[in-house]
Amino acid sequence: MLNNKVSKAVRLAIAFGAASTAAFSANTFAAEETEAKEEKVERIQVTGSRIKRYSEVAPTPVTVFSGADLSDAGITNVGDLLDSTPSADIGTSLTTSQGIFGAGIRTTNLRSLGTGRTLVLVNGKRFVSSSVTNSAVDLNMIPTAVIKRVEITHGGASAVYGSDAMAGVVNIILEDSYDGFSIDALTSRPQQDKGEEDVFSLTFGSENEDNSFIFNATYSKIGQLDGRDRDFIRDTIVTMRNPENTGEEDGIPQFVLAPQKFQGLPQVLGAYDRKGMVTLGGQSYTFGPNGELNPANTGIGPRPAPNAQNRYYGEEADGYKFLDHSYIAVPLERLNTFTAINKDINDDHSVSFEMAYGKTSSVSDSSPVFLAKPIRVDNPFWGQEARDFFNEQGANPDDVTWITKLGVGGGKRQFYNDQAYFSGTLSVKGVIMDEYDYEVYYNYGRNTEDAHWGGELLEAHLDNALDATLLDGSIVCADRNDAGEVVGAIAGCAPLNLFGENAPSEEALNYVNTDGTQHSVKSQKVLGATLSGAVFELPAGAISFALSGEYREERGERTPGAAMQNNLLFNNFVRAWDGEFDVTELGLEVSIPLLADTFLAEELTLDIAYRAMDYSTVGRNSAYKVGFAWQPIDDIRVRATRSKSVRAPELDDLYNTGTQSFSSYNDPCDAVEIEAEEDQFKAAIRANCAADGIPVADEWRPSQAWREVTPQSVNGGNPNLQEETSEDTLFGIIYTPTDNLGLIVDYWNYKIEDALTFVGPQTVVNNCYRSSNFATNEYCQLFDRRANLDIIEVKAASANLAYIEMKGVDIEANYKLDTSFGEFKFRAIANYLTENERIDDVNDDQYTFNPTVGEERYPRWKATLNIGYTLDDLYVGLFTKYRHSTVRDRAWTIENNNYNNIRSHTEFDLNARYNISEQLTVRAGINNLFDVTPPRVPGVYDSDDGYYDLYGRTFTAGVNFKF
């Protein structure tokens, strides 16, 4: 019976196991003869289960990529591999993680369900996450050079691994030994300038009968990519209001697409300029070196469209030039080290230690500060022309006019982000009683993030410095009494002159400018144990089990600089927080062979898994999985699973004390809003507003000042959050008519309840005043009112209110063709998304499903096709990525926009490898072989979600030398 199962495993391995790769390598199908292979097949632990079994006959779909595949494809970051998988979406990348915090972080997102719902393991164990805001692992921290294989399983796996494994698991297996010394180098150069990458890796180790070790150090550097560096970004398009639109239902689009350039000239935002700008008498002026007024250069003037005010065209036009600050991909420098030491205690027991350390550095650029401030007309820095204008207008000395400026004494802002991580694992494993495999391990991981950036402004200092006055013949910062009269000069303040690009003094710049900083730490401690083996024999085979237990502690803290915490900066304030949780888990898996070698049941196996979890935050919960694998005949295998998974809230979800935000929302007690409200809520709103002391009967309205500004809110955590729960189903068929041909079709379905969703300020105030329990309603506790009854600082946070349902089909086909002139391998993987719907608030009686299948983020089809050719020491691979056509918004009609369709997108990568000798291998490749540019869609470049290649045709070359 054992040989029969091994034979089936080998057959499936030939058809799928090694074929589950991003690119085919020469060693992918090493075995040609089943009999020879049968002697070497052994049970191994496969991602998705802790029971050791033959990987190709596991009931849960597992896709495997080998380290050789990454090397052959020129992949230097495992995130690039995962991005190309049709079942995965972009997490964060160099083109999407730009900003103050977390710049350059690389994560993955299985099933597009969010990075926090994908669990990333390293050697089957949890790895410390890269940010205090979520549990996602920064894939930059994984040394690609020592990746042995990458295993991806889809579907809920909480019954095996606990929280976060809702969409699936990515398990990155690293080499644990090496004998010899090797050097690997890779360089890539885009055909157009910028975005280059260089990688250098060194690996050495030793192996003998009882001991082994491996050490690797990898250094890589990726260059920055700016908007001006790519022709398709320089000539992008924008959305504009259609001047020909006459109203609703006229068949004429409200918005139209147009080239960002007008008459061949780039667009400029004319309201802001480094020299400073002011509008006097309807004329815009910039300031000369001595404060003189110069009529603003508007280039060829604004394009004739309602939303094109202050949009000029021409390189010489005054204002903010979009291309000067169009940043596409952040530069990244990283160093990774990995060490593994293994020692056999005796024939049955061994001890191992693994340590990983690394650091990354990235720089994310941003535009200078957009400054708009009122300046008194008696400010002594005004030039004579301005003073004459004010006198002609009969202005009073305390009158003000607004000045705008791009930056204060500096150029673009740069955000520096440095991360360092450490992970160490001590493990003892072996066999007891000659039957049961065990492992006991302890892991500690720590990640620190330090962000700092210049170009920040101290708001109070800025206001002081702008209120300049002439006192005793000197220009000073005015110290005024309550009546606005100057009573002296503010000590330590240097007056600021904004009238000209280089007008501010060094003293004034030092007074108003400062740096922003933030320090964050995420740490993790894990103590775990597993025991697995066979219990007893049934007629169809042995019952196998795996018992696992784990205790885990996680802690996070965020410490912004004092100026940011205390709301002293021109930027939004961020409050410090820290938090922690611990969880104890106990899991059991059982695999029961029901039938074997009978009519229409060559194999029928039942798999059951259950995991109990006890969190210090959300309390007790559990997860389960039930599955079966049925092989009616030799060529067909059927598998199905039903599972419940859970996801506990992140530390940031629970403990974040707040980040300042500004969101437009209406006061439900405003008489205008009550009149426009739905009839079913009007009575409750009037009653609740009256109970809150608002004179509803007097047609009350918020103050004019409140209505004219964007109100402040604070986005923070919610300590009352509970776990998310997912029910997912998988049903699949594997067809292998020959050893060289295989086909897999899997249907999958996720239903996520109590999903976290952000509850914004408008929802908070609406839910408060619409409620039937106003006095005790939780939403009413999230804001206050001033003495004049204006709303103060709404507290916005996440809540367990959303529902998500997603369905689709995964298809995979593999074929191998042996010829007299070499071997060909073909592999196609496709994902067909049939449904993706979301309800943001299930408690809202008016809720509707929000279907998004077919929109830009959720194409119906994503696919890859791999063709590999091997002849002796030569390997050539062609990798094709396809993304189906989509729409920008499913609800749009011709009334909304004249361009809703986004074309399909296909890219080709060509790679080759040649083994010159046993010691020397060379590689070369061309990524984006045909230099295909992204679709022309507004915002796809500067707000790209990472779906398209922005580097263009790129040439790669690499060499590996072994001693």
C-alpha cells in the first residue's frame, strides 16, 4: 500500500509539484523515472498542515516556488514573485509605500483581502512584522539568496496557524546548510534612465555527518524613479470638467479625459511658487529678489474648463510644476544576513539555531510645503509697489491679505526611513519512540523603525515670524496685547520675509523650520511545540495526527517627536502609544484514511483540524477545518475543504491614541441638514439634538467659521474591537491523464463577518443623532461641542461592522515535452474572480452591497504563462503576465465620464541561464521585453497601486561563482 501511495505522489509531483514555479529551471524535474524517484520520496511537512505527508497529495492547494526559479527569473525580492501570482494582489512596494512612515516596505496581499489577512511564515514559524500598524512582514527582510522554496496555500488556515491566516499563508523556507563558498552578483538597468538595481550576495558553509552551518550576507541598492524619468509619465492625462456638459441626462459626460500637457506644454499649478505669490486687484504677482511685484507668468494661460483655474502651461510659467514633484518609486538600500547552525545530539535528536539580522534605508521625496497665510498690510517687508496699492485702496494697517508660497527657504521635503530587524530561533527536534516527530522552539523578533524628515514648520513660530512690525527702527516679531496693539518684540523670534525666493533670513529659517521624527518598535516572543505521527492502522492506512501548542507575546510602541505629539508642527499631530497582547493556542489535526484501493476509491481521506485560542485582548475563540481528498481513479483527484478562520485586531487597531485628520462632514443638527434628512430619521434627530441643548426650534445652524473650514477629527484605535470571522469553502479537481500533463481547477469562496471597517466622522455623528438610545449611545461619546455648540474633534476609529464576500476559480495547467533538441515545460495559472462584494455597515438598514468585480483593482481575469526550455547547460524562460480589461467605476455611465474602460495589460519577461562549468553560471534577461507602458488612466502613475511596471524595458545580468 505504501508503494502505491508513493507512486501516486510521484506522478502528481511530475505533473504539478515542481511545476508550481514562477519560471522553470533545469533542476525542476530532476527525476525521469518513477521507480528511481519512489525510493527517495518521503513525508514532509507542507504549508497548510503540521502533519507530515506527501506534498502533492495534500488536501489543501499548495503552490511551490523553488529558490532556483527566483534566480532564473532575475527576482531579487520575494515580493516580486508573489506579485506575479494571479491569486495575489499588491501589498506595498517601492511604487506604493511613499510617505513619511514605512517608505519602501514590501508586503503581499493574498486574494486582495488585505495584507493583515495574509500570514507570512519563515521556516514554518511566525516572523516579526515590520510595522506597529499591522502584522504584515516586510519581505525586504528575507534574504532571497538563501530561499530554498516558497510555499503558498490559499484558504483559511487559522485552524493550523492561528490568527491572520484568513486569506492564506506564505511560508518561506530558507536553506539550513551549505557546503562551500559562493558569490552571486546581479545588476539591472532600465533602458530609460534611473531605477537601476545592484545586488551582491556571499554565502558559505560547511556540512559533515553531525553538524552543518550556513551564513549569507546580501546587499542591494535600488535607485529612485521620478516622473520626469519616464516619457509615458511626462505625457500623462488628467480628468477635467467638460465645458460642453449642459446638465443631467443630456448624454454629455460631466468629466472628460485630456492630456495633462496643453499645446505640448506641461501643466503648472499657478497658485503656489517658490518666490511667493499674491493677488492684488485681480492680478496675480510673484515677488522679485527685493520684494518687487512682478506679474505672474501664466504661460499660455489656463485651459478653458471650469476646474482649470490657476492651471497654467509652460516650463517658464510661475507656480508649482507637477513633474518636478512626481515621485514614482522610492530608492532602497538593504543589507540582510542569515545564519543557521545545526547539531545532531544523537541519531534521534538535534538542536538548531537560526539568526537573521538586517536593515533597510529608504528616502521618499515630497513637494515643499504648500503655505497659505494672511499677512498684515503694515508688514514692513512689503515692497513699495504693494504699499502703494494698499494706500490707493484705503487699507487699514491691521487689514490682511493672503500670500501663498511653495516651501519656506528649502526645496522638496525628504522623508528618511530606516528599519532594522533581528530574529533568532532556537529549536530542538527529533523522533521519540521511533514513531513520533517532535519540535520545541523559542523565537524572538524585534523590528525598529526610525523616520525623520526636514522641511517641517513650527506653526506658532511661523505665525509669530509672519507678524513682523517696525519697532525702534528695527523689524521685529510683534508682541501684541488682547487689543492687537504692539507692546514689544517676542524674545527669540526672528521675523520672516516671504516676499521673494531667497528673501527669508537664516535666523528666520532656523526659527520656523524644524525636523520631524518618529521612533517605532515591534517585538514578538513565541514559544511553541509540535508532536506528530501515526496513531494506529486502519484497513485503508494509518491515522496520522499533529498536536501543536503556542504561546505568543507581541508588543508595539510609537513615539513621535515632542513637536509632533504636542501639535506644534504645520503638519498633523500624531500621538504616542504603546500596547501589547498575549495569546495561548492549542491545536489538533487528524488525517483519517477511509478507503483505499477499492472500486471508485483508490484513496479517500478525511482531514480535521481544530484550534483553540485565548487572547488577552478579545478573549477566547476557535477555528476549524474539515476536508477530504478522494481519488476515484488514477487520473482524477477531488478535494474539498470547509473552514472557519479568525483574525484578532492588530495592536494599532486597539491602542492607537490618535492621529490628527481633517474631514468634511455636516452637523446633523444643522437646520439645513435636518430638512434634507430622510423622513424616517427626522423625528429622532430633532429630539436628540434638543436633548443635547441645541435650539432646533429656532432653525439652528453651526457658526459661519465652522462651516467655512474643514473640521478636525482624530483617527485612533478602538479597545472594544473583536475578532473577524471567515467561513471559506474550497472544491477542486486534479486531472493527470499522463505523467507530462496536469490540470487543476479549484473553486473558492470567502465570507468574512465582523470585518473591520473605518467609521468616519460623518458616520459617527449620524449614528449618534439617529439613534433611539441617545443618552447611552456609544457614538455620542466620540465627540463634544464648544460653548457655541460647534462640534469639536470627532474621534474616528475602526469597528466590526463590515461584511465581505469573495468568490472565484483558480486554474492551473502544466505540460512537459521532451524532444531530441531539448525539453520544453509549459505552465499556465489563471484566477477568475466571479464575485467581490462588501457592506461597510451591516447595522445600516439602508445598506447595499458594493460590487467591485471588474473595477481596476479587481479584474475578472489575471493569468501567467511560463514557457521553459532546457538543453544541457542552457536554460531559457519566457514569463508572461496578463491583467484583464477593467472599468474605473461600474456605476458610471456616459453621463459621468467619457473614459471608463481600462484596456487589458500584458507583459513579457525573457530570461536565460548558462552553466559554463560546475563552478560558474551566468544569467541574463530582459524584463518587460516589449516595453509595454501602463494604460492611460488618470492617477495610475503618481498614485499607482503597483499593478503595472513603471520602469519600462529593463536589462539584467548576473553571475554566480562557487568555490
